[in-house]
Amino acid sequence: MRFARLFFRALQPIAPERTAALAERLFFTAPQVRLSPAERATLEQSAPFSLTVAGRRIAGWSWGPGDGPAVYLVHGWGSRGGRLAAFVGPLLAAGYRVVTFDAPGNGASDPGLTSMPEYARAFRAVVEAAGPAHGVIAHSMGGAATALAMSWGLMVPRAVFLAPAANPAAYVDPFAEVLGLNRQVVRRLRERSERRIAFRWSDLDIPALVRERKFDAPLLVIHDREDKRVPWQDGAAIASAWRGAELVSVTGHGHRGVVTDPAIVARAVEFITGVPAPRLDAPITWDAPALERELYRPAERRRLVGAASP
């Protein structure tokens, strides 16, 4: 980072547009992460699928009976759908189908720059392909992307947001400070990205969006008070703006631990399903190839979404 700061400080006075282009690429490139052995094992029991959104391949996975109600798992920035694997078993045991995906620029999906609107567009396309959502469990920026997709008309009857980000665009300020970017470069970065993703940064403020659209679908927000990556105040702001939302504050889990803690998983599953999460004494198995044939053949997709297969 020290070298990057020196580089950007030297470049921006003589080539501000080039500096903005490089900063944009750095800011909108998600870090890549590996799945744990347990997370990989969960994905191996799924029915994998893929679809194309804005010319990019999106990788997804589904578990459970093809005609069951679907709960979608939406990951955060620099993560993967498989990192929400702890929710799969309890949801299956409760009788639900589970669907997740890797957002553009993350995991097994096509690489490249990515952003919250691109997460939301991919999520909307996955739901159109795999069937209506009974509920959503989303982590970090996945929560913000879910709210954005809902503002576009995506039907989400119930949702759980774990450590959600209130305004991902706000992260450009500490990013610029770390690299020593001046205001001119930050302005150019913003203008370049708004043209590229066809979206204004000012429209990424989730609490403001929620208040404007008057969201009232049942929402549970769980956030660690000591979260050092996405502050607890973000989750509290979303819960405050969302009519009837419930905020649960926890400690000792950090940003990542809220998606693996058994008590939090059970609380989220209970909120989505309406029944206590079942105890899993043995792994659940199913016929993934048969499920894939059933869910993702063109005729089935047309039945689910009432439109031709993409």
C-alpha cells in the first residue's frame, strides 16, 4: 500500500484521467477468496447451473426439490455463494429449496470489475431463471444489493440481512485517503464508474432508498456491534428506515462470523421459515443431477417464470 500511495501521488498531477482509470479498476475489483473444505463439500452436493447477465457468465448452485419454495443466499463483497453454506442444511431440513450464486467478478463467475448494481442485476436474473423467492438471506453488500433489486420490483416476501452495508459508495472516501487521491481524481473515478454501470452513486444510499420506497416486507437485521469491516451503525440505519424491521445486535462474531455461528444461522432460518430450525444429526443428501434436469431444462424454466429461457 505504501508503494501504491507513492505511485498514485506521483501520477495524478500529470495524468489525472489515467490515475482515475487505475483507481477505478482497483476500487471495483473484488478480492478472491477460497472456500473451506466444508463449504466445497456442500457445493459438491448441489445442482450447478449458469446463466449470462450483461454478457458475463454467472455461476450458481441449487439444492432441494425443484418444486419447493426457494430461499436465496446472497454473498457480500469479495466473497462467494458457497460461504453461506451453513444455511443450506437447516433450510433443506425445513423443506425449502436453496439457491445461491457467485456475483459478477467473484468466485466461479466471469472475472472483471463489479459493483452493487451488478450484484443486484445478477440476483434478479438468477431469480427469474430459478423461480420466485420465498425469502432471502444476504450478507454484507449482498444485503444492500438485495434491497436495490427489491426497489426495481423483485418480490422478496421475507429477508434476513447479516451485517449489511448501508451505502457502499461511501467506501470510496477511505479508499481515496489510503491512496492519497485528490478530489479531481475521485470525481473522475465516480464519473467513469457511473457511465460504465449506468447508475448514479447517489442512488446507492440504502436507508434513503428504503424510506423513499416504504419497504414493509418482514426484515431481520443481525449485526455485530464490534464489526470492524461494516460498522454496526449501517445495519441499524437500514433497520430504522425499514418499516417493522427487527434489529438484533450481537458481539464476538465480527463481520464474517455472523454467517457461520449456529445460533445466528438458526435464528435466520427460523425467521425465514416461521418454524424453529431443525437439529441436523446427519447430512442431507439428494439427487443433484436429477434436480438439475428438473429445474434448469427450458420447459421447467418457462413454467417457473412464464417466459422463454434465456
